[in-house]
Amino acid sequence: MLNTATQLSKLTRREGDIAVRLVRPTDPDLIARHLTKRKLGLFVAKSYLENKK
């Protein structure tokens, strides 16, 4: 099963076997591996910005 929720699953409580996260886990019982570098872009329609003025 793939869970795309924003909260972090508790892998030590067997809420999942593998997690892909944007933050390094702090639990010393978890093994973390860096997968890739990523870029983040934020995009919005001009009409959305015009409505926010």
C-alpha cells in the first residue's frame, strides 16, 4: 500500500515498512539513505494572485 499522507508514519510501530520522507528521521532505530537531490518550485495562476490583492 502507498500512503501519501502528510503526517509521518511510525515505522517502529509497523505502520509501514519503507518511508520516503523530506526530513531525516530522528529515531535511532531507523536506517536512513539519501535517495536523490530535488528541486522545489511553487507555481500559481496569475488570476489567483489578482484575487488575493
